[in-house]
Amino acid sequence: MRNKENAHTIYLAGGCFWGLEAYMKKLPGVYDTDVGYANGNTEDPTYEQVCNENTGHAETVKVVYDTSQITTKQILDGFFKVVDPTSFNRQGNDSGSQYRSGIYYVDEKDKTAAETAVEEQKEKYKKEIATEVLPLDHFYLAEDYHQDYLDKNSGGYCHINLKEADDFIEEEGLGTNTLSDQIKPENYPMPDEKELKEMLTDIQYQVTQNSDTERPYSNEYADNFEKGIYVDVVTGEPLFSSENKFDSGCGWPSFSKTIIPEVVTEKTDSTFNMKRTEVRSRAGDSHLGHVFPDGPAELGGLRYCINSASVRFIPYDLLDTEGYGFLKQIFDQ
């Protein structure tokens, strides 16, 4: 399903745009594509001009995708699965500057992702890489008959083996192995009472088991903005990411959303003559804190106000060691 909040766009040049568009459309999470001419030196060129004149344009596919389903890294890895990055001005049987390979970005964050992907190709091939990484200067839509060309012409020319998309999908587990599939409550069992008292500090026990609240400002994670994740201190179930942490000034760790919605439950809290929404962990039923509708509008409008005592922080560099390596994809989006 299309998620506008997670919509992201990148432009890819990799030979004839008919085949590259058909290939990218097969990847789960890609929900819109257009073909056109990018980064040339003439305005609104025709196909004939791009093929026969020195326009400087590259046949390019605009790829719009949902980063909650496929990451930018996966988009680029999929791109290089079918594009020869060592071939100058040529892909398959097609030659000419319009068939050069390139990654054109509109988000500055994608520059780093693209450069990293190119470096990986350089290491793989041990030779000069032809794929250019540049900001998108301009993109002119190609004529209508070029759009979705292979959908309309099933026997049309294609320099790409589209079955490569199926192989890539299987290799990456795309479309079948979402975070909701991976973060299952049964993987994070609840310790018994004896174990709880042995593993938790007094404040951790009082907060998670008796719904107490720690002091603001003097707690462990209020001012922590290191890259990583926050898990339930009781069960280890992943709850929050540093990607969604912000400084609310309230004195407790604040997040705009959970890693996935299912990892918390909400309950009405009427204590202290107030009406609030309590947030508890799914697997451990630990008291975490409360959620309020006063978060930054640009982040979705929610503020999860969480006790540091309810969570444990795992730095990004330790995710593999701690068994959370699958969550690195959060930071590649």
C-alpha cells in the first residue's frame, strides 16, 4: 500500500529506459515510475533528438518508492544487479552517451548512499566505474508511447533479463519479510518474577511493573541522541529508534513514533485526576510512559514520552552483536 509519509524519489540511468523501468516496477515498494531524459543541455528534447543529436541527455527512469518497504540501498543494489557500472556510454547492445549509467539524486542524503554503492562496485570489479553520481539538474518526460513500454509491448526489446528482479526480491526478502514479520512477541518472552527482580534495578522494576515515573532531566536517555535503537528493558522487544527521537524539552526521552505500531499497546490513564494515554510494551506489558498529541506536526504530531528506566539503548554498531542486525534497514531509508 502506498505510504505518502515514506515516499522517496530517485532517478536512475542504465541504458534503454524501457527495460530498466520494467525491472524497477517489479520491486516491492516501488509504486510509481516515469521514463524521461535527464541532465542534458537542451530543453524538452524529443526521443529522436536524444538519439541522434548531441543533447547530453541520459535515458532515465524516475523511481518513486516507499522506504518502509524497500530502502534506498536496496533500490541501488537492485539497480547494479542489472547495470554494468564499468561500461562507458553503453549497456547491452545500446551505445551512445544517452545510454550511460547514472544515479541522479534530489535528496542530499541519497548522495552518500549512491557514492557508497559505487564504491562497493569499484571494490567488486577492481576497475574504473563509469556510473556517475550527480544531483538531478532536470528531467523531461519522454513521449507517452515510451511510458510503461514493455507493459504495452510484451515482446518489445529489452536489454535486461527481467527474471533478475525475481532473484533479487528473493535474495532481499522483499515483500515477504517486513519488520512486522520479524518483530514477533513470541521472540521476546517475559521473564518470571524471580528473574525480573534479579535483572532489574529498583527504579526499573518500579517503573515497568508498578507504573511509577522517574525524575525528569536526570534520567539516562533524555539527552542521548546517539544512533541506535531502544528496546524493552524487560523482554528486549524493539520499541523505538533514534531516527524518530527528538528534544521535546520535557525531561524524558521523546519519540515521534514506534519502530512498528504493533510493539506498544495503549490504555486510558485517569490517575492524578488527569486523562492521559498510557503506553505499554506488547510482549512484556511494561509501563513505558504516555503518548500525547502535542508532538511536532512535521513528524506526525505525536510525542511518546518514555521513561529511560523502561528501555535499554543499543548503539547502531552493536546491533549485529546483540541480535538486532535486521533493524539496520531502518537507518538505510
